[in-house]
Amino acid sequence: MFTRRDVLKSVFAAGVSLHARGVLAKAAQPATPVNFDVPPGACDCHTHIHGDTAQFPFFPGRIYTPEMALPEEMAALHKALRMQRVVIVTPSVYGTDNSATLWGMKARGNNARGVAVIDDKTSDSDLDAMGKAGIRGIRLNLATGGTNDPEVARKRFQAASDRMQPRKWHIQIYTSLAVISGVKDLVMASPVPVVFDHFGGAQAALGVDQPGFNDLLALVKSGKAYVKISGAYRASKLAPDYPDAAPLARALIAANSDRIVWGTDWPHPNSEGGSVDRVSPLFQIDDGRLLNQLPGWAPDAGTRRKILVENPARLYGF
């Protein structure tokens, strides 16, 4: 009997575009109802859109091939989570092509903002157009690309900072704590906001005393960096509630609740062990259950409002 993975592989190998939703699995939807009052204007600050490959072809240099994840699926997700606003981030599979992100943003109108990926070939006119469409930052995706050298990270960060300063856009970085320690001085001196993805790459099993976490806390406390308490399943292996991520989240919130935002990381792409010629099934994560962890991390409703509403409004310009 064929498994879902076998079917995905055969569909992709045959060159069939990913619009065949009767064959492919769909991105996860919440299975658990939200059990606390989500404030109006709440924002999911980390999502991705994967369009039909016939319209939005993937970057040939990618390291994995994800399943499709469409704007209407994202809308259903956020209706269940009671999230009015969203930030859509260009994933590594598109390289510097931000078309799918812009498409997803357009579907949500003024309730969407975006984070783009650029290179030195991206023109100022391109940036102007993306800014008008709601792009508010650029992403340095160091982790997925396997860049762990702090010196490489420093060069890329400085170039990004120089490019973003006139626009006052932020720089979003997906990396490890070791790299964060290596760029700490640059972040402290940065003329634009800096945002670290997914708990700054901290590993929940290692706790709050793991090397580099104090540097992340110092940057948050200083107000020079934001951290997304997003994708808890990337920090922890203790599904489905990821309890060992709670001390990390609480420590970050205690350091400076004005610099913390929350996100799902929907549609939960799986880049580990992926390849170009094999479709990697999306992780089936229960985002309702993930969101329900937030009151345990931030018991005060006013703090949760900062994380879900006020901080995103400031950072992304809602």
C-alpha cells in the first residue's frame, strides 16, 4: 500500500503542480479551541505562504520542497485562533522571490504585513514597491541555510543594517544562540530594530543557563532586540505542550515584555532531511494547543495584550 509520502513523491516526480489538493495533505488547522480571551487586534507574527508551483516556482538552490499552504487555509487558521492580523515571512524555498508572500498579504489586506528576503541585486525601486505593499523588514535565514559562522553572520548583518537604515525597516534573523553572541555588539549598535526568530534558537532541554541565552536576554532587556516566542516545537521535543519551553518564554518576557511577539510558524515546514526532488510533508501541529500555552508564560492579561497586539503594532506598523 502506498503511503502519503509515496504519493507526494510520485506527484512531484511526475512534474504535477501542487494544486492537486485531493492528493496532497493540507496544512494543519487547530484541533484545540482557544481557552482564553484573545484581545482584539491580535497578531500571528510568523507565518509562510507556499503557492502553487505553476504560479510561484521554488528557488532551485533550496534545500527542501514543502507542501502547499494557501491564503484561504491561513484565513481559516486565524479565524479559529481569533487572530485579526498576520505577518507573512518569505521562506527559504523562494530565495529572494517574494511574490508568494506579497500574494498572501494582498489576500489579507490591511491586516497583513510582510518580511522579505533580498540580496544585493534587489533594487531600491523593488524595496519601494514592497514597502507600499506592506513589507516592513528583511530576513536573514542563517539557520536553514546552515550558516553558523559568526563572522559570516556579522558581514551579512552589517550589509543588511546599512541597507535598511534609510527605510527604518527591521532585520529578522533565524539563527543560533552562538551566532547571536557573535553579533551582540552589532545588534546593540544597530540603527534599526532586530528580531530573532523562534526563541533565538535556544534549545528548551538545555534550560535558561545554556550558553548564549544570557546574551539574548541582555539584548531584549536593552530594548535593542525583539524575540518571537514562536514555533515552540522547534525548541522542544516534548510534544504536544512543550513544557520545557516555558522557562525560556518566561525569562524572555521577564527581561522586557515590550520586546516579545508571538507566532505560530504555520504551516510548519519541515526542512530537516529534505531534498529538492522529494516533497517534505508539513508538520501537523495543533496551533490552538500552542496558543493556549501563552497564559502560562504570561499570566497577566495586560502582558499578553502587549505580546499579541501592542508590540506587533509598533514593530510592523499596523
